[in-house]
Amino acid sequence: MTSRWRNFAQRNQPLIAIMLMLLVSGFAAIDSALVRHLSGAVHPFVMGFTRALFGLLAVLPWILSRRGMLRTEYRFLHLLRAALKLASVLAFFFAFAAAPLADVTAIAFASPIFVTLGAWVFLRERPRPVRILAVTLGFAGVLIVLRPDAGDIPIGLAYALIGAVLVAVIQLILKGMVARDRTETLVAWNLILTVPLAAIPAALVWQTPTAAEWLLLALQGALGAFAMTLATRAFALADASLIVPFDFLRLPFVAALGYVFFGQVVTATTWAGGIAIFVATLVMVNSARRMGGAR
């Protein structure tokens, strides 16, 4: 059975990558709904700590069985990345608690746009016409979702925008780290360092969750760690240009959960803005693949 599975996996790597990405999108949607459900009783700082703690516990057997994965030359960068990752997670937790789930999810898709801008400014990558067009389209999508013409930007969506920018900064840092550290090393150190960092703000607002809340928090942490592992595996099996479009299914998944459990109806502007951001991201991913092939 094992040999048959291995043969099947080798022949169908793109299909398996797509299936894994669908699971990641579903888990991310469930995670968003859990945050929204718990936000009235559990402070986002506490959720950030428990997410990191239970995520680490979920993968601890894997880390202990392969201690060699902890060898790294980027100790300070791992700490910086963990701090930024925690800040981005907390920003999205505050966003999901204060704004419609679909709106926050649509803004979250804008991270690759900020990565491209950061690469132009800080990594001195050369702007290409197709990417300039994609960035312009992506920003138009962000503005459609934010709707600044309607007045002040809602605080929840402002948090989402901050979270998307922080994710982009993390991706820019990772561009240099992946040259020497393996993916499993990056995942392990992120979880190990985030727990003590997240414990500091959590201690300031700590209120012991109920048994039911502990169960949901544990589920949230395990889902987060599992989704991160599956996404890492998916990108290892297939090109980003193939699997990134399936991550966009997170938006209809979130929309469905938001409607069923919280009565949230997704507006036409959210769909329009989300689609514009998605198309912009897809153009940038395809552009990067062509550039890689050209080299």
C-alpha cells in the first residue's frame, strides 16, 4: 500500500498540491470563524498566545524527532520574524472581531502586492510594466473594499490592512532566509519563539477561558499549525502559479461561514474588490514564473 501511494503521489503531485491548498483554504476560513466567535469572551492577546502554544504542541513530536532542523544561522532574524508574525496575527484577530469576515479576508489577499512594492524599494528589484499594472489593479481592489469615499476607514479594516503589510514584511525577510534555512527550520523556530513573545501581552489581560473556550482555542492552534504545514508541502509539490488561485476559495468559504453563523452578507463591493486583488496577485505570480523560466 505504501509503495502504491508513493507511486500515485509522484505521478500526481500537482493534483495533491491543489487538494492540500483547498484544505488550507478551508482551515483558514474555520480559523476566521473561530476568532469571531471567541472574540466576545477571549481577548485577542490571549488568542495569540494560545494559538502559538497549541500550534507548538501539535508539531512538537515532529520537532523532537528531528532536532537537526533547529540548526540555523539566523537567530536574530528568526526572533524578528516571530515578533512580526505575532503582530500580524494579532492585527487580523482584532480585524475579524470588528469587521465582516469576508472584508478582512479580501484585504488579507493584498499581501503579495505589498511584497512587490517592498521588493522594488528595499531589494531594488526592477519594476516591470506587467507588475506595475498588477499593483495598480490590486490597490484599486483594496480601495474598493475599504470604501474610503464613504467616510473614515472602519477600524477593523484598518487592522486588516496593517496585518497584510506585516505579512508582506515577513515575506521580504524570508527571501533572504530561505537561501540557507530549510522550510521546516523556519516553521519550527517561528512556533518556538512566538510562544514566549505572545505570553507577554497575554499576561497583561489574562482571564482564564472556560472549558469550552479552551477546546476551541486548542482546535484553533492545531488548525493553524496544520494549515501552515500543508501549505508548505503544497508549495513544495507544485508551482505557486498553479496553487495560489485555489487559496482564493477562502473568500467564498469565509462568506458562507459568516452568513451561516453570524448573519453577515457579503456586499458586491467586497466581491469586486476581492476579485480585483485576486487577479492582481495571479498576474504577479505568473509574471514571476515567466521570469524564473527565462533565467
